[in-house]
Amino acid sequence: MEHKGTIQIETERLILRKFQMQDVEVSFKNWTNDSKVTEFLRWQTHKDIGETKEIFTNWIESYKNLDFYQWAIHLKEINQPIGGISAFDLNDRAKKVHIGYCIGSKWWNKGITSEALSAIISFFFEEVGVNRIESMHDPNNPNSGKVMKKCGMKYEGTLRQFDWSNKGIVDACFYSILTNEYFANK
């Protein structure tokens, strides 16, 4: 893989970009303090803006690493970040990345997350040279799986008590897309 870091990516409605310190307040308002967003995630709802500031400080420091991928999902229409999408559990030898995402509940069911994920999938296959992109969701959060399917990812199976979240130990529904599948459907 040829790591490029968190470079800016633009879609019809979104700018996927690095987080900045001036994003802290609006991000806290739009999504980090939204308990609906964190229900099935590993991180707790932020109780105060200081928690968001601390996380963003760490992310901004990590942008110097070319294998760090953490984008703000910036909605052009309101000129504000409404969520985030990231790649983690990178495995250079297997040429794979795991993608996670979330947006404020006010923007759910509008195709925004699918638009962001689709752009990230293209970036990783076309620019970084990954072979496999994977993601997972709690079976009790099927809308996340719908996003993955919409972006061409295939359901691989459910691993029992594989993960943990704010719900405790949970099952995980796995999805993936491979480089040959991506380019065959392009």
C-alpha cells in the first residue's frame, strides 16, 4: 500500500477533510454529544466540549503520519462537519483497512454516509492500493449494514460476541469489498 494520509476528498455534497480545532464546538453540537450516534459505538457520548477538544487535538497531531486516516464529514450545504469517517486496523501485509463512520442523527437516512463511504472506498482502491476494505456493525443497527451494501460491500457473516460497544459484548456483522470487485463494477 502507498499511504497518502488524510487528504481532502470532495463529493457532490461533502468535503471529506482533516479535522481542525475550529471544528470542536460545532462537532460537539452536531454529533459528538448525540447519544443516538454513540449507541452502537465504542466511545461514549461526549458530556462536555473538553472531551471533543482532547480527541481532536490527538487526531490533529496524528495527521503527520501518512498511515493515519480520520476525515471530517463536512456538509457543504451548512458549511459544517456533521460526523467522521476513518480507517483503522490497517494491515499493510494483507493490504486491508477497516472503515468506521458516524454522523449526527439529524442527517441520518439522507444518503450522506453512503456518499462518504463510497468516496473513501474509491480513495483506498485507486490511490492507496488496498486489496480489501472491510467494516462491521452490530446486528441491532441494520441501517449501518444498509450503508455498506449500498456501497458495494458484501455481507460475509456474523461473528458471535466478537466486539464490544456501549451495549456491552456484541455480535458483529462483517462486510467487505475486494479490489477486483471494485474495479469490475466501475
